[in-house]
Amino acid sequence: MARPAELKIAPGDIVLTGPKASQRLLVLDYASQKVVGDVTQKAKFSSSVPSTVEVDPSGVVRAKSDGEAIITATVGKDQATMRVKAEKTGADFDWNFRNHVVPVLTKLGCNSGACHGALAGKGGFKLSLRGYAPGDDHFVLTRQANGRRINPLEPARSLMLMKPSLALAHGGGLKLEVNSPEYKLIADWIVSGAPGPSKGDTTIQKLEVFPPEAVLRPKDQLQVIVRAWYSDGHAEDVTRWARFASTEDLVAGIDDSGAVTVGGSGEAAISVAFANLVATARIAVPYANPMDEKVYSASPRHNFIDNLVLKKLEALRIPPSPQCGDREFIRRAYLDAAGILPTPEEVEAFLNDARADKRARLIDSLLKRPEYVDYWAYKWSDLLLISSRKLSAPAMRAFYSFVRQSVADDKRWNQFARDILTATGSNLANGASNYFVLHKEITDLTESTAITFMGTSITCARCHNHPLEKWTQDQYWGMANLFSQVAIKNGERPGEITVQSLSAGDVLHPRRGVPVPPAPLDGKAATDSADRRAFFVNWLTAPENAFFAKAAANRVWRNFLGRGLVEAEDDLRQTNPPSNEELLDALARDFVAHGYDVKHLTRTIMNSAAYQRSSISLAGNKADDRFYSRYLVRRLPAEVVLDAYSSVTKVPTSFTKVNVGTSGGEAGTGDYPLGTRALQLPDTQLISQFLDAFGRPERGQTCSCERQSESSVTQALHLNNGQTLNDKLRDKKSRIEEWLKEKVNDEEALRRIFALALCRAPTTDEQSRFLGIMAEAARDPQTTRREVLEDLFWAVLTGREFLFNR
Amino acid sequence: MLRLDANRSVRFCDGLTRRDFLHAGAISTLGLTLPGFFAEKAAGQTGDRDVNCIMLFLVGGPSHIDTWDPKPDAPAEVRGPFRPLATNVPGMQISNIFPRMARHADKYSLIRTVYHTATAVHDTGHQMMQTGRLFTGGIEHPHVGCVLGYVRGQRGEVPAHVLLPRPIGRTGGNLPHGHTAGYLGRQHDPFILNADPAVPNFQVPDLLPPSYISSVRADRRQRLRDAVDGAMASFENSQQARQLDGSFHLAYRLMSSPQAREAFALDRDPARTRDRYGRTRFGQSCLLARRLIERGVRFVTVNMFETVFDEVTWDIHGSRPFTDIAQMSREVVPNFDQAFTALIEDLSDRGLLQNTIVTAMGEFGRTPKINPAGGRDHHPGAWTILMGGGPIRGGRVVGETDELGYRPKSRPVTTAEVAATLFHGLGLDTHRELPGPQNRPIPLVDFGVQPIRELF
């Protein structure tokens, strides 16, 4: 390539602290301030003062004596330099149990869930999972098994070294080569008296990854290095003991040593874990599309969303599909915002509207419709698990009414959260109180609150430090303690439960047996005696909260774009970064700036050119399903399909049976008059073979995974041979009956059903195929006219174009 | 020859239109009968020597002491009303309420020391026995049969894993029971019968078109459905759309495949065969399981009961809504004795037992000491399961419980080891990793869990 190399050495100027300090260096090639290659292996290294700082041919610097040196890396004609200062090279040095030994055990996998980190340990030897309890681990290693695990006089005779190096039989196989750096580190630590963790230990403060981002090409290789910063201000190279994972192995795979190999185009996040911290590096691999920059400047931009989507597409050289047509847009918008099909009249009116801003007007009118309230009340009821499975029927209704009214009133999302999380009183009078009735156990309450309002799971941290996040077990129990003063008791009426916030009571940390100060994860602890839940909500809904606005924005975004910026939509965590971080940040900021107005957020998303793109892929964006270069087609939710069947056939669904109690069984119900739509049901316990087959969530646990959008053979058999659709088609009051009376001919019937179900006219080819098959049927003496129409409806209503939004 | 509208006339030999469903099952034109086709397969001529499995799930949890781990020397309040009976395997004794099983003990082995330490509710045991794991952290693990289907795919026109007759319903714990594909995704769920094969006009719900949809009509519907393709370009790169089309395709194959329809046509077995299994829901489910295995299904799960409430089951607490010991021995035991024996005999006669594992298991044992209501309560400390067929040897007894049947005295067997034994017997590498939630790799069984070697 003609571009001149622009070399820099990572991590840049550093200080090596202590007699054993070393640092692996990278020589990185830059273009336009971005890392575009790793040329370390081609580099020759030299030190200006080798007696102070020595550098080996692979690019590792080691402190020899206090002082400073300049390191030079030479690649062909190009050079780069960095300054290294060595200090405390004469100081006493012992490997530290907490900061060195435990990370080594973690890297080797000794304390993983499959080995000694299992709840019951392995082979009578139990360590804390990934070292979350160093004090316990030290006791186990130095005191248990008659002290045979370490032998200070003859370190090589310590079980801790003999078993993993296979000097003695080891169920886990070879984990530690004799005389490897890890082996020596453990041996040195044993020789130094196997000191345990102490209060005076420095603690790790942050992780730094180099390079934090890079733009690479397929087959490129890149080494990642990791530095840990400690509370005394010094930093160490911990690359060797960090654990690595890639979010997209097919784009950029990474091995145990931190070596990245690029596979294909796209973007991958490399997550790096060390001690209980995680950090990420991003690897972008642009597609090989020859792209003209004008494609992006000419692509429509309706608001800030489009700037950020196009910025990402341009960086990855993915072409955006053009905007969709008006017919696609109106069907898409109705289904995504309100779960209904537009009527043929509405479609025609929209097509005939000549105003330039007609899409924005359509969006505004949709957001005022009662079906919008149905749809979003249903969606938030999924999120809040409203059902008569665990709630009495009146309580279920009260909770649903609260949600429905909140949507109807455009209640701001922060107020909605506050009303729920600080609810008190009778669950029948204040429906929101049922949140605490559903989540009676404090662990369930804590974890469900995190998923519901922060879109993040902290469940792992209940028992040990979270392996994929920075959350510690202490932080979990601190957060749990915010909910320790919630009390519920039976009320006077049947099904009534009252929720109170007491002024005392703590939950104990299960391992340490003491209460942890009530604090929301990494927030400050509550100090006064007021309702701790209010303290939590203040933290949660503060504009600077890292989760609250993003979680809501991501959920709403996913509803419209088919894929969350973070996917799954409730899996926000550092090691699962958004596909477009700037965009999620901007959406969240805009949401906060507009007072947590969900309708504003919805309107912003629906008005973006990104939402209004065609679903037809271009040659260059076929492979992209996460940067919003086209509208992602997706199957409609179960309830939407069922309601659409009712509206197209004009035969409503009857909901007359409900599952009762935990012992099983069903009962009749007259609560839902004929004409009630599936999306208007407050409860998921209504019996419906169709809704179950198509993946209605049970509302049993807070998880977006409850709703299933996969297709199954059971669904297909049900549509073919089952009653739901066939009965609607055969009903004597159906639309088909009207058309028979009207003597609608084949061509007209075809035109009408396409308009009703697909919002478009049949193509010439479709028309000739349909009319041919229908004419053939008409000649068959066994086939009635009604059957021909039924079959026509069936064919259109079971095809992917109908069942999908596109 | 067969016809789709088979509920009226099953055999059919007139001139059929080109469009009839018969074409979907091309093997019939080769002049082979279906069992013949599979016998050839079993003999290795088609290179498919995979092992199948029938899992009989004894919902409720049989009392080990009253069934397959008798304690004749224990005090009366433990020993219970039954006596041990010698079997055709020297030294192997079972309770005398299983006279038929006693004559076939060479075809199955007893594992007497299965135990678990989770909460003693039905649901946890269902999870652990069907998946090998207790569900924690919101992760639902896949049923052994779903894993097999995921790894091997379906064979011919029939589903890989069929669940008869219905999934386990509520059993008190309100937890998932482990009959699904869990994190593997709904497309790997078992095909669920949802009907009682013992009723007179038994049919698979939705498998056959209703009477008003003739084969001509069904065919017309498919052709009309295929004609909607004006927006095809939108779906070209959609995995979901391919899955939808795939499901419709499979459903159509299933409903129009003579092989599949034949497999479910219980009335094709002569009346004496049907009688041999017993004309009960469980008996006819076992017969249906044999038919399905014979026609290519890889794994069949048969739930003996759907719930433990208001039904005579293995859940012998002694008082209503549960069952007492006498009721169990009068109704449940003969039902099982007859169906189980008929199944292993029939499979053996047809040469299918050599490549079909048959296992019968409950979710826990029952308390050795009889309670004041004359029943026994939940006891996950030790219980007995049955396993035979395929590579599993018969006539063995694994493990021994203590004198009163409280705990394993030797060779305790975890539920994970039971799953490992099934995986191993089915020819799957137990270290194989499955794509778990968030693509976390999850091995079939945890590191270090071994199959029960004594059974191979």
C-alpha cells in the first residue's frame, strides 16, 4: 500500500515499578489516528540504557535499575520511540495473593465453575468461583488438607504445584507446566511464606486495553495487551493473566494469550477480564465494498439517529438500502406502533396524501390511537409479568389498569418507575403495589428490578462476583438491602394484599453474615431512615444513571428496528456492548432531555430514515443484520397475528376459558366479551392454543426471552389443520359470506384480500397464477365457491408476507 | 396405499390424481414396506446405525421399596405390604407385584442408588432426570431427546423427538419440567402428541386435515400459498423467514407423508398387539412409541401421568388428592408391568431392542417409613430407575441402598450421571458443547461427570 507507515509504540510512556516489573510492547501502525495494523513481529527493539531498562527481541521491557531509558522500535525505514522509567527496582518484592496468585488460578481455570470453583468444589478442594473470596481461598490452600497443599520448605512438593503439573494424578489434567512463569510465580509465593490477602493490599482500580480500537482487514493479526492500575498509583502488565473473549468470533477471534485473528467483515468487541474488572476493545473490519462517500452524504437524514447510523455504516463500508415505499411504510408503522393492520381506506388516503410531511403526520395520528394504548400496555404488562398466575384476578386487573392508564396518560418513564418501585398500600387500590406481591423474595425483587428498569442481569452476583460484569457480591447485597424494609401482609378483602415500607430491617450478606450498607450497585449508600426504595429510585432515575434511560431506549428501539442496539434487549453489560454505542448514548440523552417521554422517543425513532428504509437488501448489505442498513423483517407477535385474523375475516376470537391456580385445571370466564382483541387481554392465562403455539410469553419471569418468535412445525400444522384460522374462514358471519352474497368475482376477491392483508395489489404474475388456480378449482364439481374463497384467504393469511412485518 | 383424508378410508387403491399426497412418500414406490425399510436401515445397509431411546417417565415418583428395591428384612413400617420375587436373573429380586417384569429381567438393569439433593418437589426431579441438570439462573436446559434431535437432526419424514401423550402439567412446584429444548430453541422442542392414544378414534391433533379439507383442497391451498411471492426480495436474507418456510414444509411433509401418518396409525397394529400393551393411555402410548421408533423417530418420551393431583399415580402420600399404596398396587403397577414388558418383548422380537435404549424413571423415591396416612412421601435420597436396550446391558444391578432404603450404601449415582449414561449410550460425546444462552458453551454434562460404566 502506498500509504506511509505511521508507527507508535503502545502503551506509550510508562513507569515500571518494582524489581520484577516488565511490560510487553506493541508496535502499531496508524492511519488517520486509527490503529490499522500490528507490526510488532517485524520490529527490531533497542534500549538507550540497557542497564536500566532492558528490551528483548519480542518487545518485552524489564526494569533492571532505577532510571530512565528510551526504547526504539524500527520497522524498515520507520521508527517509533517511547520513554520507560524504572523505579523501586531495589525494593523488597513478594507476589501478592490477591493481585497475583488468585488471577493466575483464575487464568488457569482452577477456580472455574467446572473445576474447583463449583459450589461443591472438586475432589475435596473448593475455591471461590473466579476468586471472589480471596480470604477463604487462602485458608483453603494453606490450612486445609493437613497443610499439604503448600510446602514452604520444598515448594515443588506442594500439592498446589504437583497436581496441576501432573506430578500427581489430577482429574483436571495438565494445567500448569513445570517452570512456566505461572509455576514460578506460585513457587516464589510459597517460598516467601505464602502470605495471605491483607487490608493493606493495594487494590485494582481500573483496566486499560491496548489498542482500545482498531480497524483491520480479514486475516490480519493483532496482539492485545492489558494493564491494571492499582490504588497506590502503579500499573502492571497483566496480559498474561487476563481472560479474553470476543463477541463475534467470526469477525475477530481471540485466543488465551490475547492474540486476535480477523476472520470476516463486521465489528467485534473483545472483552478482557482481570480480577473483578472488565474492559473492552473494539475491532472494526470494514466490508470489501467499493463505496463512494457520496452514498452516505446523499442518504436521507431526518434526525440525529441517521447521522450516527450512517457514520457507522460508512466506517464499515456498508451501503444503506433506500427508503421504503408508502405502502410498506403504512403497514409497517401500524403493526410496529399499534399492532394493527391499516384498512384499505386508510392505505389509499395515505397514498393520495401529497403533503411532504405525511409520514410524520401518520406517525402522530398513530400515537393517538386507542390501539397504541392497547399495544404498549400489553408490552409493559409482559415486562411487569401481569397475569393471574400468581395474582388474584382483581389484583391482576388493578395492576393492568395502572399500566394501561399510565400509557394512556403518557406518563413519563421515570414517574412510571417511581410509581411502581415506591408503591404502597392495598394492591387493589394501587395496582402498582402488585410489583411487590409478584416479587416477594428479596433476591427475586432485586434481580427483577435490575432487569426491568436497568435491562441488566445481576443474578450471578447473588452468589459470587459477576463473571461478565464488574458487579461484586457485596454490591448485590448492598442493592438487595435497599428492598429489605418492604413488608406485605394480607388485606381485608379477598385477594387483597397491602405493601408497606418499614423503617427498619436489613438483609444479611449470606457469606459474611452481616448487612451491607444499602447502596444501589456502585452508587452511594443510603444514610437517612426514609423509604430506602425512594433512595433507590432517585439513583435510578437520575439523568446520569448509566442504565435506566438506555434500557428503556433499547427496548423501544428494538420494538421498531427488530434488533436491539444491545441484543438481547435486556442484556446491557460491559462485555456485551451496543452495536452502535454512540447511537444508544444519543438516544438515551435525548430521552432524558425530553423528560423520559416515551412517545417522544417513539416518534424520534419512527421518523428516522433508518426506520423507514426498505427491507430489500443490496448486494453490499446482505450480510449485515445489526447496523440498520435495511429494515429487518420479522415475524409478527402471536397476539398481533391473531387479531389480524379476526380483522381480516371479520370473525372475532372468543376468550372464554382461563387457567386457574397452581394445581392446574381450567375454568370458564365471562370477563371478556366477544370482540375483545388479544392485545386487549390483561392476562396471559386465557386459554388459546393459537397464542401458545405462536409464542405468547407466560409472564413467569422477567426476561425478554419468554416471548418466542421462532416458527415451529406445531404452528404450521395448526394453521393447516387446526381450528383457529379454519373456523374463522368457515364462520357463517365471515367476510367471505359477505363476498359470496355480493357475488365478488375472482379478480376482485384477489384484489380485496391483498389490500386487506398485505396492503398492496397483486403483481401481474401473482394475478395470473392465482386466477389460474382459482379457475381450475371452479371447474371441479366437488369444490364450492365458498371453498375457493376460503382457500384464497388461507393462502394469503399463512404466507410469510402476511405473518411478517417487512 | 394411503390417503390424507384417512379418517374415512385408510387403505385406498383407486386411481389417484397426480397431485395426491402419495408422492410425498417416494419410498412406497420402491416396493418396500415401511418396517422393511427400517429393518434394512437397522442392518446397516443405509449406514445409519444410530441408537434410539424410549424414556418412560413415571410421573409422581415410584416408591423404590415397594417396587424394585424391596427390603424384606426391614421392620413392617418400612418393608410395606409386598414380598420380594425372584427374577429370571439369579440374585436379582424385585417386588412381587411385578410378575411379568420378573420374567424379563435379563433385558433391563436396575440402578438402585440414584439420588438428588435439590428441593424435594416433583418439578426439580423432572428437570434433573430429563435434562441432567437443575435449572438455575434462568437457564432452561434441553431434554436429552432434544439434544439428540439437535445433534442428529430428523430421520426421514418423522420428527426426531416425540413426546407422548402430553407434557407434564402442574405438579405443585410451578417450575419448568424440562421437556423442552430449552436454550437450543423452540425449533428443537419435541413434537407433542397432545391426545390420548387409548381413546377409540385416536388421532394426532392437527396432523390430519379436518374432514372438510380434501387432499385436492389441501394441495390447492399450498399452491395458492406459494403464489404469494410479489415481495420475495424482502425475505431473501431472513433466517426467520426461512424457518417459517421450513416449518410449513416439514408440517406438510408430516401430514402428507405415508411414513409419518402410518407411524401414528395405532389401529394398524392388530387388536391382540394392542391388548398386549394394555388398553390404557400408558399402554397405548408405549405401543405408539414402538411404532414411532420403528419408523424413524429417534427419541420418544412417554409421560405415564400428566399431573399428580386427583389421579391414581405413583405419588402415594396416602390421602386425597393423592394415592395410597393399595391403590397404586391395584391400578398403577399392573398398568406399568404389562406395558413395559410388552414394549421390551415387542422391541426384542422385532430386532429393535438392540438399537433402542428403554429407560423408565421417576423423579425421586419415597420415604422408607410409611406415614400415618398409609402412604409414603417424597424422598430424593435414593431411588431406583430401569435401563436396558441398545448398548445398555440387561440383568445388572447398580448400587445398593442401606438396610432401610434411605441412602445409597455403595455406588451413589447422580442425576447428571444418569443423563451422561443416556448420552453415552446414544453415541454422543458427553464433552460436546452446546450453544447456551448468550452463546455460552455448555457441555452435555459437566466436566468429570461419567456414564455408569457398569451398564456397558
